[in-house]
Amino acid sequence: MENIPVRTSLYESHIECGAKIVDFHGFELPIWYSSIKEEHMATRSSVGIFDVSHMGFFRFVGQNVADWLSGIGTQDFRKFTKGSCGYTHFLDEDGNLIDDMIFAVKSDNEILGVPNASMVSTMLEWFEGHLPDDVSVEIHDESEGMSIIAVQGPKSGEAISRVIGENNRIGRFRCQEIANNDLGITGWIQGTGYTGEKGAEIFIPNSQATILWKELISTGSEIGLVPVGLGARDTLRLEKGYLLSGQDFLWPGLDTSPEVNLPEGFLYRNTAETDVPFGLNMNHEFIGKSTVEKSLDNSLRWAGIRCVGRGPSPRPGHPVLTSESVDSEIIGYVTSGAPSPSLGGIGIAMAYLDGAEIGQSVWIKASPRRTVEAVVVSTPFL
């Protein structure tokens, strides 16, 4: 039986805005409205809004919820106070990264989590399999009833204030219930996002999604607000060096293969190898910790690469070489890559590299007969 893609509550609004719709992990979502470059640059300079309702929304509830999550995640949830957000990884017993997740502490007894779109059912099953025996923690999956609108960019706070009031302007990695406002919008708002810009993600009942979206478009146009599709969302996150689930890491438990040609098991990674320190706290016990500890001293790391000159853009699956010869030693493979709109179209990439150092020259094998010179750099790219 053919799987029919899901339309979010904002589907008709996307069509009205002239969106090009694609199937993304079983959801019909906009890839762009005007162009990837225009939407990308508008988000960097002003403000963009994104429909990210394909992401999940979990509520973890219980007296010992922070203790429980700390025992299964790489982050120590007990270090986060009410009204704060954080980032964590969840690993299997062998240390393989299953999924990453932004979380928000609503109270001492309730923590909210946003699993990646393709991993909602997998993570729900995994969490349920690791619940405490004393049933002191419950999980509530509210993904289907929730719409998520991300407002991102240097003018995001102004856009939010204009539409739902100054008392809903939220700081970075802070969170709260949506305060009373003239639109009657209810739900949750947190100062998080996937662009590296100031901004917020707004979680509201599906019935309110169109109201909020249209008011943001109408009111925000005065300050340069534009709707943004998946294409620009990807280039925005790439410029900041953010992981993409299923592309920069892949859990072997899914029993699927990457969409690009990579050595078998190449994307089976742990938190140390992804080199994302703000999601890792080694001062507590968690599932997969022993593997992470062993990898801390290894030389293989996820790193940024910036092309030195013009040429074919780096793409997932491209080998990374030690010299310009197409037959030279392979030290890694690109997992994410594209031209950078903010850097004038220069190719940038993220790759797992073995033994590479910041500032080292490398060559990306863009085709069987063509290499492109690049340099290993720290992220973010800007």
C-alpha cells in the first residue's frame, strides 16, 4: 500500500505563498517560495518563518524525570533549571548515536522534547523501552496535534512582539508558556532554532497555526519577514555546522542505508566523533558512555571544510583526499555540503576526517577526474 504524504495544518498557506512542495520524510513541505538564496539571506539579515510541524513533540512527566533522562542521554538534565532549554544525544548500548534532541524544562516534573521528523516513532519506542520499572515517568506523544512555527533572524524578536506581544519575546535557550495576547494564541515558546540566528520556535495547537502564520506574514512584511522552505533551512544550518539526523549520522538500528555512496557503517557515530561539545556532559553515567570515553582520544572527528577556489560544490559522499591527485589517500568523506549563500557561493562542507588539523589543506574528490582544493576550518563557518 502506497504511503500518502502528510500535509501539515499550514499546507494551504504554503500554496498561497507560492511554495514549491516536496515530499520530505513523509510530509508535504515547501522546499522554497522564491529561491533558496533569497530566503537564506533574508533570514540572516532580517527574519524568516518556517513550518517545522514535521518535527515531533514529546512530554516527559514524572517526579524523577530529570534523573531518568540524565541516565539515558549524554546531557545532564539535572543541571538545567525551570525555563531553560538544552541539547542532548541519545546513544544505544554500543555508543551509536540514535538521535539528537532539543529539550525544554517546563517544571521540576515535566520536560519537553523535540525529536527529529524521521525519528519520532523510533524514539518513542526507544524511550518506552527504557522507562523506569517503578513507572515514575510517563511519555506523552503530542506530535500529531501540534504545529511548530520557527521565527528566525536578527529581527525575530521584533516580529514576535508585533504579533503576540512583547511578553512573548524570548531569550536564547529560554522557554515559557505563551503569555496572553490579542490573537488568542496559546501553547509554548522557546528560544531555539536550526539557523544559528536569534529566534524562537512556537508550539501551538493545529487549529491556531494558520492564524499565527498569516498574521506573521502580514505584520512582518514591514520588517522584511519572508516564509522560508527546507532548502534554505539546510544551508542555514550547514553554515553553522549543525548535525542533520539521517545524513550526518545514522543509527544502525534503523537497518537502512544512506542515500549517498559511503563505506558501510561510515555514518554510525558517537557523540565524541560528532565533536558537538555542548550536547555532552561526561560527569554523569549514561547509556553508551564507555564508547564515548574511548573515542575522546581518537583522531577522527566531524569537521568543517571550506573550498579555497571555485569548482564543483562539495556534496555528501565526496571523498576527502590528502593531495590533489585523485588517487591520493582518503582521510574521510563529506556528509553535508553545498554552496554557502552568505559566503558568496563558496563551497562548504562537513566531513568525518581522520587525523586532520585546523588549517590543513585537503582536496575534495568532486568527480572521478576532478578535485577541488579546500581547507579544514573550525565551525561555524560565519
